[in-house]
Amino acid sequence: MLKPEIKNYVTPKHIRDYPTGPSFEAGHLVSINAGWRTFKPVVDINVCTGCYQCYLLCSDGAISKTDNKKIEFDYSFCKGCGVCAHECSFNAISMVKEELAK
Amino acid sequence: MKTQMSKQKVFISGDEAVALGVRLARPHVISAYPITPQTIVVERLSEMVEDGSLKARYIHVESEHSAMSAAMGASAVGARAFTATSSQGLLYMAEGMHYASGGRMPIVMMNANRSLALPWSIFGDHRDSLSMLDSGWIQVYVEDAQEALDMTIQAFRIAEDAAVLTPFMINLDGFILTHTYEIVDIPDQSKVDSFLPVFKTPNKMSLEKPKSMGFSTSPADNMEFKYQQHKAMLDAKDIIHSVDNKFGEIFGRSYGGMLDSYYCEDADYVLVTAGSVTGTARIAVDNLRSRGIKAGLIKLRYLRPFPDEELRAAAGDVKAIGVLDKDISFGYEGTIFTNVNSALAHLSIRHVSINFIAGLGGRDISIKDIEGIYQDLEEAVTVGKDKSFAKVRYVNMGVEIDG
Ligand code: SF4
Ligand code: SF4
């Protein structure tokens, strides 16, 4: 999966430990961005045809192609919008309540 | 103000003085949209770029919002950027101005102070820049064309200082300064080059060291970045003083840093001004002094950062303070008055302080008007002991008003 690496974030102790203005070395993600999701997309691999409609339409780039020509989700960045489930012509994706999903 | 004569003197308008100052500062990028009464600045700069006397990229944009955005883009790759605007144009930049200050991009901008619509007016007052007082830009107000040129050069050095990295707005009163002609001393390019170091910023886009610029923050970090911006603006005060002193050493002119006081040492009545009206007020003070009245004057040069300590030191033991505002914050009073009173509130003594709203939409302010202000202050001290008096007064209103 193509996925940004989460780097360790040391909470600054003093104001001078912050960068000068909101700029920092590129590719340095300090936190996942999925805290607000209520429903998460779950794919039924047996139904998925590998058409990649969801892959193209996910507004967060949170869907990756897998080696077996199917898809997988990056749950660290998926915001749970449900676009993929809505767009899948084969109903291969269902939106499952976060606490019910394993 | 200390002055020293030199040979390179020219007879130019305030706008032209700014353009010459910009050329001396050697910016890489100028992006601007013309608006009266700023137009001459950008006309001259585009001519300089065309004739090759200024090696910069001039970006013709379709609006002020784009002018500010392009200046930010330039600053983000480590280029020295300049823009200029006025009035409605400044307001159209408003979104970008907060962006630039939050992104710590030391862009320098000239603003020709002009009234805000409606009623439509191209004439001067301070309502445009004062409405942007909270945008995180350093704001200086100049008195004449020479100061306009000199501050254009100083502005880059102050804004780009590593401890500051904050954008800088130079305010010139529309028409009164932008379009009147004065003799201006033009500094040597070589001296300006030695005064103004090459722009370096930690926030630079580059292929060698890619940066993620202008990121978002969660509530866990946002406040720290805002504090950091505030701190840089407060720290700018020391830099403003040292840069002004250094400028004085090299060019023979300095301006007093945060404010300039005139006859304040023994003054009973002090008027606080900003911008070109200070010149008129100096004459009024001279007249009053010759009649034995202890009048003094404080020109607030910077309104952000605000010269609170300097103000307390200069006006600590006077009998009454007047504040001349070319502005009303509708529903309250003049904005400079509010700021001055807040600074004075830290003193143990309570001053008689009166706000004089004047010059809105280009209304003239004469020497006589200012002498009248000092008379009001004198009367308020005598009368104020047993009677309340109007705290906010309107100079030169054309009609009678209640209260
Ligand atoms: S849209 Fe449906 S079928 Fe197509 S790849 Fe996505 S999950 Fe599989
Ligand atoms: S729920 Fe939305 S964000 Fe998550 S994978 Fe589907 S389309 Fe992308």
C-alpha cells in the first residue's frame, strides 16, 4: 500500500521548539486523520471485480490496488464519507458502524 | 528627525519616492493591480522593469487578491516581493494578508490611505489600513516623501529579520503624500546594498529540501502558532529601533523608531497624530509655543506593533492628551484613540484624553483646526474638573450635530 509514513511527534516543550510558521520538511505526517469516522467501508473481496471505480473516486486517496487486482482501504486516512460504497456498481462495499466493525 | 544634505536630490511625488525606494531594495518580484492614488507607484515600477533599471519580474495580475497571492508565491520560493494598493484594493487583499502573516512571509506593501466606500470617494483617510490592524502586518505611517522612500528600504530589512519574518505595510496619505511633490534625497545604491542583506527565510520551497508549506493544525497546536506570530510582532519593536539607528548611521537620517515626539519634554497638552497631518501639527505647535502655550506632539509612526511603552514615556506627565483619528470605529470612537487610552491606562495617573475625528474622506485639516484642538484640550483641563466634557469630537464638521 502506498501510504504516508507517520513520524513520531514530540510535543514541543517551549514555543521556540515549534517551526517558524506552519511549514516543515515535506512528507512528515505526524498524525492519522481518521478520528471523525462513524462508518467505515468494508469490501467483500469475493464480490469486488477490480473495476477500480472506487479507487478513482475516493476523494482522500485512501484506496489502494492490491496484487490480486482487488482493493484495500487505508483506514488511517479514510474519512468514512461512503462515496466508494455509493459508487461501486457491484455493491461490493458496505458501510459498517465503526464500533461494530472488527 | 536628523537630516543631512547630500547631492542626489530630486523633486518627486510620494508615489515616485516609494517606487525609487523599491528599486533600491532590489526585489525579485512585484505583483500589483493599479488603484488611485497608488497607481503611479506601479506605473513607475513597471517602467523600471521594462527599461531594465530594475531586474525584477513584474506580474500583471487581474485583482488585488491575486496580487497578494502572487506575492506570497514569490515569498514562498525565497524571493523578495513587493506589492502596493489602496482602499477597496486593500480590503480585497484581506484574506491573503492574514495568510501571508500566518505563513510568516515578509512581503512589503505600500498602501495609499484612502476612504472606504460607500459613499464612494478616492480621497484620503485611515479607515482602510486601520480596518486591517488585526491582519498581522506591521504598519508604519509616514509623514513625507523622504520618510516614504527611507521606510521602503527599512521595511524590507525589518520584515525579513529572522526574529520578525512578518509582512510590512507602509502607509502614505492618499493625494496629500502620494501626489504632492517634494525634494527627496536618493540614497546611493551601494550604501543600500550594504544596509540591506540578501533575503533568507527558513520557509522556502526548494527541490533540494522539499517543504510542506502552510499546513493545517488541530486545536492542539493552532494557538501556539498564533502566539508565535504575536511574539514576532512584539520582538519587531527592538528590530525597528536598531534598524532605524543603523539607517541613521549610514544615510544620516533616522526617525525615532516607534514614535517621534516634538516638544513633549515640558508639554502640558499633547496631540497624538499619525501620517502626513503631523507636518501641519508641527506648525501649529510652533505657533502655540511662540504664544507661550506648552504644546507638544507625538507622531505615532507604528500602529502595529503599538508603541505603548514609548507613548507612556513621552506623555507620562502631561495635563491632557488629544488623539487625532482619520477614522471612526462606528459605534465606538477612533481606533487610534482606543489604542492610546489602553496604553495610558497602565499609568497610575488618569489623563484628560479627547478624541478628535478629522479628515474623513479627504476633509481638510488646517493649522487653525489643530490650534483649536489644543484650545479644546486646555479648556477640558479647566472645565473637566467640575463638568463632564465630550470625549469624542468632530473637527470641521460642515453641519451642526447633537451632543
Ligand atoms: S468499485 Fe466495487 S468492484 Fe470496483 S474495485 Fe471498487 S469495490 Fe471493487
Ligand atoms: S469511505 Fe470515502 S474516504 Fe473512505 S475509502 Fe470510501 S471514498 Fe475513500
